[in-house]
Amino acid sequence: MTVPRDGRLGVGIIGAGRVGPVIGAALGGAGHAVVGITSGSDDERASAVLPDVPVLDALDVVRRAELVIIAVPSDQLPSLVAGIAEVGGWQVGQLVLHTDPAHGIEVLSPAAERGAIPLAVHPAITFTGTSIDLRQLQAGFAAVTAAAAVLPIAQALAVEMGCEPIVIAEADRPAYADAIATATEFSRSIIGQSTARLREIGVENPGGYLSALVQSTVERALREASGPSPLI
């Protein structure tokens, strides 16, 4: 299989959780055609984001697609890629892109050994699985890992998702994943503790009460982390 000359691809989605359908919708908005998606934990939500897209099994998705997006939990990714390879699913020249932060392209080796082109692109947002995420992607970044010869393809796909691509080396993916997990899990934990304490003392809607405080605090911390800022 070769990439069409006009750059428009038939996109297949493996993983109908919160990430896969949104990535499909973003690429569809960039002019690609979403040709199929696997069933997931919330097919109704997925169909709201990707209406009229056929629901297929993983092998049929791979057979129809020029670009396969794999958006499954990290612990399922290696066995999924290897299993499709064992039944001869991957195609020569096919683009195979996963969205997991912890892995680079090594996890896609079974596909690459059969002629597919491995890419790793992790959009750095917390997905809700709804169209709201499309706006978040426009303000976000994506970690991109790929072989040098095809790195521009991975970067271009990240841009078409709406993100600014940042290249992360294969060897640095574990450290990158740790940074992402620390930011998301710590933030969620601290907010949970704070809202619980406020609720205990009778504050109604503690999440709303903390909203402006948390957002302004985080924004200031991010500005300070990005470089020198004036004292205020």
C-alpha cells in the first residue's frame, strides 16, 4: 500500500474509547476519510463524534485503512500489534500510528517487520471523548517519535490533529510518560483532596469555588516554568 499523492488518507481507528474517535474526527476535519472504527466501551459516544463511520473488527479496520490509529490502553498495545501481525494484517507502506505516551515506535516492530511505517504521536491533553477535545487539541502539543526518514509525516499528522509537534527521542519516551503521569495524576489528586475538605466545611460546589484559583495558579506556574517572568 502506498500513500495517495494528494496526501488524503483512509483512516482506520482501533480503540473506541475517549481518544480514538476524537483523533479520527480531527483528521476527518483535515480532509482525511475515516473508513472504520472498532467497537468500544461506549459506542454511543463514539458514534456521536464519528457519525456514520462503520464499526468493524480490528482486522477489517487494518485491511481498509492507509493510516491506522491505535488508541488502546498501554498494556494492550504490544499484544494487539503482534496479534495483527500474526494473522498477516499489516500492509506494506501502511502508516501505523499509536497514541500512547509511554511507547515510542519499538512497540510497533511487528508491523514494521511486515512493511508498515511506525509512528508514535501522543496529543498532550486529557481527553473527554467528546467534541470539546477538538478545541483542546488546537491549543495543545503532541509528542512525536518516528524514524528520521518519516518524521515529517508524523509531524504533519500531529499538525492536522491540531497540535504543535514536539520531537521526543525513542529512549526518552519513559521519562516523557512519567512527566505526563505526574502532571495529570498529581493535579487530579490534589484537587480531589481540596474539594473534599471544602465540602466537609459546608462549601457548596467546591469545584466551582476553586476553579478560578486553580486555573490562575496553574497558568502562573506554567508561565514561570517556561522562562523568566516579571515580578508581580
